[in-house]
Amino acid sequence: MNNKILKQELLAPGHMGCPGCGASLVMRYVLEVLGPKTMVVMPAGCWPTFVGLYPSTCLRVPVMSVPFATTAMAAAGVRASLDRQGKGETNVLAWAGDGGTFDIGLQALSGAAEKNTDIIYVCYDNEAYMNTGIQRSSATPPGCWTTTTPASAPKLEPKKNIVEIMAAHRIPYVATASVGYPRDLMDKVEKAKGLKGTRFLHILASCPTGWRHDTELTMEVARKAVECRAFPLYEVWDGVRWSLTPMAAKTPVTDYLNMQGRFKAMSAPQREVFQNWVDEDWARLSEKCGDNPAA
Amino acid sequence: MAKKQIDSVMQLPVMPLTIEDMTWNKTGTWRLLTPVQQDKTAPCRAACPLGQPDPQMIHQLALGDPAAGLALLMAYNPMPGVTGRLCYHPCQAKCLRKELDQGIAIQSLEKSASEADGAPVLERQADTGKLVAVCGSGPAGLAAAYFLGLAGNSVTVLEPGRTAGGFLTQAKAGQLPPEVLAKEVERLAQVAGVQIKTQAAPNFLAGMDLVLVDESAYAPDSAEAKAVLALVKGGPEPLVLSAEGGFKASQVAHALALGRETANQAQAALGLTAIFAQPELGPVATAEDLSLGFFAPAEASEQAREEAARCLSCGTCNLCQQCALSCPDACCNLDEAGGTIEIDLYHCKGCGICSYECPRGALVMENMP
Amino acid sequence: MKRVIMGTETAALAAVLARVQVVAAYPITPQTVTVEELSDYIGKGELDAAYITVESEHSAMAACVGASATGSRTFTATSSQGLALMHEMLHHAAGGRLPIVMLNANRALSPPWNLYCDHTDSLSQRDTGWIQYYCCDVQDVMDSTFIAYRVAEKVMLPVMINLDGFYLTHTSEVIDVPDQEEVDRYLPPYDPADKVDVDNPSTYGCVCGADLFSSLKYRRQMETLAVEQAWQEASDEFAAQFGRSHAPVQGHNLDDAEVVIVTIGTAGGAAQLAADALREEGVAAGSLNLAMVRPFPYESFRRAVSGAKHLVVLDRDVSFGAEGIVAQEVKSCLYGKSSAQVHCYIAGVGGMDITEEILADMARESLGGQKQGLELGDSIWIKVLP
């Protein structure tokens, strides 16, 4: 009997991801649930850069590496093709970073979601264009250092709320998860797997390289993000039923910010902006979720 | 693991498809620090007069395998069913679970393991051809006989009284029912291949290579005592199991430890190597070594398996596989047999997440040699 | 079966007869009828295919890429701006060696907006690696679709079937529609050796180092250059079965021609009439319909014009800062192989009619006749304001 904690292990060692890569962990967890009958479609980003060095790959499931803007619709093409071939049981996993989801891939994602295309879309969010050298995306939090939001030109805008956008498409399932909580993450993938239509998972994937934290802290940072509610965990069914995932008591954002070099240069007013953004989003989210039990 | 050699582009598929995995890529060369499994000693174990591996035993109970737990105990302790009832359990006073909620009922778990069906099969050394007699069947004598038996000697225990067990026979029946004691004696004899004779006249000691005498088994200056000592004359000097002032029932573990130590002395006297080697135990784990936040609160339970599952296994790998779960490179893996964690240093990039996430502080990052 | 049918409808019907399995398309004039017809065929169950409505042409090609890579016969249609938006995906589809067939309705690119025929849209995609075929009439639309799939799936490259906007997309002609069984005999089901597949997992399109990258390009070039021959063979087999030929180079009275009018698309008909008119004047004229622009049919073209002294090339396009694109291609093909003079005429851009007279006048000018249009660089522009 296989007593391994991850039974599938569809990620082979030897990939080119940075030491301590959160996005690699997210892939391990997602594939653990989805299993070998899964086809991954990924656009430009960290993952396709390190998934392989032609003609070698680190994934034991089929992968299509497609142009940046196309993830969801390339996945829709795969889905249609497989369905036409009677392979409806194969999961189609659209897999993109925050740049590929919040920014350049949003149109295609909306196009696929509007048609409730039968795919699982995972956005592994490391809050900037990490692969190209840490540039700002619309998922970058306010006050955060990136190479295009240096201290001289800080980002003032809050992080785009991608979940609200996706929920507005009334797709069956939208959820957030954090690489710091693998069990919760895998539970949510399991729920997604059990549904049909467009399922969207927004997963925080800490990045030691871009976030400027010790490599060993990858999961810890991702837990702290949840605790301080900079990245709250919740689910939305059919775009209307919102429910919070049980989380540890809310902490001030300072603990989270202080762990990471990317927030080092933040001024006191910027920290306040960050805390206000977190508090306002949290208040709005709490109101939406009300007492809905986590299902 | 070698990368395929491509000599012609026609060897590749028409579509830009991969033909092999990436395992040839020695990402281990990126590493600056190396994860090393380095068990610390659980405080319960450090407190045990016998140094018995409680966390490991408890882990087996949590897995639902009390027989495996019993085998672990009996490598250190011939009578876990007795200590599981009578011992003053200094282990429990040190349990770090108390930092979280309630300490683990270690003694109950020991008792539970001792109730496993059958007798464990422990490794018994090849026959040494040595004849050893142990006069007196108190816990010290039984422990000495047990370990000497495991060492491959032919051991006979001679008990002048009607029941083996020495002062244990005096214990209150509510604490240690006589049938439990009898079963424990029978089991240790079976495991170590020891003969136990009660109401035994010590009349054949002359041919022995070594005799151990527990003087407390005989009334001082009694005929038996004199007879034993007289018979020993002419043979090798008897090894005396000293029990100055005797033991209280609750100190049974100390008596067993004395017997175990005496077995080693006996081995030396026989010109044999020590049978019981106290394992080198690392530094004792403290609350700071643990990630207490990892552990969910859990009520103490009367059910051994549930209670065992509450054990934090302080400083000791219990194959929880958090390291395997948290490796971005799939380098920490439970081995095929399921008994250890293997770290794939050919690929490990040394990020240290495994060490940070180990809830028990059993993985450390060391500088590269 | 004979039928009166429009160009765009024909493209849709050809896709049905080719038994395409996945269609993904975005509407754009003048291609729209094709996607409308296809959605109706699928909706009525007359075509067993998945139809993916998309939110852009970029996504249309993305969906085709996903479908084709997983082993489905895939079709799409676009035009002009839509084709330009697809540009990135065109490179991808060819590099992925995906045998997608696409209709492109040739239309001008804005600004200013103009919906009519212009070849700059497709010709500016020459370097994407797609096979480009230009239809001369409605029958050609039907037949070349089958040939396109047959060639694409053999060489694992995508094919762009080009229809002159309105001249062909919206022209109805009497054509022969083959029976399904006949088409099936010519075009077997798509069963690729390579595909993205859970039963044989591999990664498609990951990062490739310099060590293999140029070798892969070298191989693709080798296999693309072989398309001229592959298309010719597929066309010959088509001719053997259906009696109609659709070769990469289609000549008219070329054997002894000293002056050859070279066109792509529907102007080929007018070019034939112009050549015939010139013959009546005693000029040894012929015409050449360059059906395939990529890969450029070097062998057939050189052979076809081996005796010519003047090549009059019509370009319904321009490469700004250079000259007409077809003329460039022709010059490149003949450089060092022929002493024929190549005359580049830019005309009919944005929908202006190309008549038999215009083409004949071009040929006359090249032989020393009356000056036509305005000379600019190496080209002569017809019917433009000075």
C-alpha cells in the first residue's frame, strides 16, 4: 500500500523552479487531487519556464504551454476536443499566474467563464511578474516593492479583486486557498473536481525570490497572509453564496509585512493604506459571507 | 537518470513534445544547506529510568499496531505490563503536550501496548554455550536473566519461593493482578528463552559458567542463602545483584534497569560483549523545538489509539511526512518500506522548508561539508 | 451534385464534408457567413463537431490550438483585423505543428476602415509558417479545403485558405459539391502520431535551449519546403478522383509565353482573359495564378516561367518602404535563375476592381506600351491620385 502523504506525485524532481518555490507546491497539491487524467494548459509565466527544458519535463501529466493571453480559451479548445473524443472524464486544468490571469489573460478567462466552460482554472498568485524579474501586476498589493514600483514610484492601488470578477460570472465554484494550508487547498480542489463548468481557484503562492523572504518561510508567509486577512480564505458558489473558511484569529498586517523584504521600504502611511485595504475588503467579505457555513 | 543523447533532430517528435523527465537535472548542486534528520530525545524518554522509546511506541499505537509498540518496549524493558501499572511514570511529568492542552497518558499507553496479543520476536544472539544461573526472581534478577538470554546464553532462574516476581508479588492485586505478573514473567521467559524454576533448590550451580545472586531473594542468614553461597564455592565468583535498601513497587523501573546493567556486567565477566547498548540519544527536545501551532487541540481519550494520536513525538520523526508534503521539489519521500524518510540530495535545492515545517524539530539544516 | 453557392457558404460546407471536429471562430465581415453557417450545421446535427464561440480571434486560434494539439480536426475562419490579432497564435500554431485549416477573407486593414479586398492582411503573415493558398473561384474554395486538410495532416502544418473579400466570399457560382463518401475516400479521419494525451503524457512547447532550437527550426524549414511537392501530389490525387486540379502554380498558355501576368486570388480569371486578348494582338502572353505563396513553390514557378521575358505582377497589397509583396516574392524566386524582367503593379487595394483591360494595359506597358499609373520606387500604382 502506498502510505505516502501525496499518493500521486505527478511532479518529478529536477525542475528549474527557484529554491522554496510556492507555485511548485501548489502544483503538487492540485495534481494530487486531480490525478493523472489531467491535462494542464499553461501560458507564459514561471511555470512554463521551469516545467522543462526541451525535450525534458518535470510533470507526469500532459502539459500544453500556450501564449500568454490564451490560457482559458486554449483550455476550452482542449475541453471541446476531449469531449468530442468522448474523454469527458479527463480534467482540463488551466494554470496561470497572476499576470496571466488578472492582466493579459482576463479577456479569455472571462470568455471561457461566461460560457461556463468545463475547466478548472487555477491562478497561482505570487503578486507580480516574477519570471520576468518581479514587475508589478494588478495582483500586486499596495505599497509593495517591485522592479516597476520602486520606492520612488510606489504602487498606490489595492490588489484587484479577481474573485469578485469571477463570481460575477455566476460560475459554480470560486475559492481562495493558500499554499500555507495544503489540506484546505486540496479540499477545495476536491470540491472543484466534483463540479462541472468553470471552477476558479485563486491560490496564494509565496515566492521567496520576489517577496524577499527566506526560502524556508514559503509556507509560513502564506499562512501569515491568511491570518492577517491580506489573503482571506473563502468560497463562492454560483456567484451568490459566499462562505468563509475557518481561519485563525485576525492579526495585524505588520507581522506579515515584516517577514518580507518587498515591504521593507514601506512608510508608515503606506502601511496604513495596506491595513485599510485589508480591513475594508475584510469587512465587505465578512458581510457577504454572513453566517454561511463553510461547506 | 541520464539525459537522452539526441544526434538527429528526426529523433524528436514532430510536435514540440518532451520525450523524458527532468530527473537528470542535478538541482542538488544549487544547495547551500543540507537537510539532515536529527532526532532529539523526547523529554518523556529522557525521564524514563529505562530510557524506553515512548514516542516510537506511541506512534505504533497511533498506527493501530500495539504489537509493534510492544516489541519496541521489550527491547528495553522485559516487563512493560508491570511498569505500565506500577511505575511512578516520570515520563508524564515532562510531556510537552501540556503546553498545548493535556499531557499524554503515557503509562496507560504503555499498559495498552503490553496487552498486545502474543510475544514479540526479538533478535536473540547465537548460542554462546554459556550456562548462567540467576538465583532470585525479583525484577532485577528477571531483567538480568532476560537480557542474558537474549545474548544467547542458557539462563535458568532459580526462585526459592512459590511464585516468580520477587517484591512484585507483594504488590496490591488492584494495582498488579497476580495473573498479569504471571503472564509478564511467562512472556519474558519465552522472548529471551529463559527457564524459570520456582521452589527451586539451588543444587546444581557447580556446573555454571556464571551465577547471579539476588540476595534479597533469600532470608538473611537462612539455610537457603548459606546453601547458595556454599554451592557457589569452587566455581566462579557469583555476581551479586545488589538492591541496597530494596525497591518500592513504584520503582520497578529502577530494579529492571539494575538487572539490565548487571546483565552487561555478567557479559563482561563471561568474556562476551555487552548485550544492551544504551542508544546515543540527542539533546532533549524543548517546547521551542516544536511548532505547536501545527498541532490541533485534542481532548485526552480513553481510547489508546486516539490518545496515542495526540502524542507530539517531540523531537522525534514519526513519519508524519510534513517534510514530504512541503517540499517544492518532491525530494523528501517515505521509502518503499514505509519506515524512513529519504531525502533526495541529488535534487534537493536546500530551501529548508522541510526543516521549518517539521512540527517536531527533527530535521535540521546543516552547512554543506 | 451541382449547386449554386456563395464562397463563404462553400467554405462552411467544405468544412462539413471534411468532417471537422472542432470549430472556434469570431465573426468578422466578410467571413461571417461561414461561421454562421457552421454553427447552424452543428446546431442541426448535420456536423458532429464542437463549436466554440469565442470573445476574440486571438482566442479563436487559441481554442483551435488546444483542440488540434489534442488530436481533433479543427477549423476556423477570419479576416483582416482578426487575422492580425491572431498573429501571435499563427506563429504558435505553425511552431506547434498543428494542422489547423483556416479560411481568411482577404480584407483591408484600417485605418481608415475598409471592408474590401486587399491581400496585405494575409501576406503580412507570410513568415508565421502557415501554408498559404489563394482561391481563384468558388469551386477552388470547396476543393482546396479537402486538399488543405490532406496536406496539413501529412506534413503537420496549418493551412490558410484565402478568399478575396466580397469578390469571392460573396460571389455565388455553380459548383460541383462532392458526395460525402467521395470526400471520405480522399480525406481519411485525422489520426496523428503526435498529440497531447493523458495516456502518453508529455509537455508541449516548453522552454528549449539554443542547442536544439535552431535544429528544430531547421527541421521545420526542411519539412515546409517539402510542402510544394506534397501539395502537388495531393492535387494530382484529387484530380485523379474528382477531375479538377488545384496545383500550387496554375498556368494559362505559358508554354511559349514571353509576357506572363502573375496574380493571386480571383484576379486570375481576368488575367486569363487579358492574356487571351493579348494573344489576339499577336503578343505571346500567358497568365499564372500563384495559388500557393507559402511555402513559395520555387520549382513549379521557375519551370512555369522559364521562357518568359516579362513578368507582370499584380499586387493587391504593399509592403511599405519596399514594394508589392508578390513581386518581391517573384524576384526572390527568380534571382540568379532567370533574366526575365519583373514589373510590379500595385492595384485593386481596398476593393478597387481589377479588370481584364487594366491587366492587359500593364502587360502592354511592360512591352513598351503606354505608361500606366504612377511610378513609385520599384512599383507602379494604378488608379491613384498623384
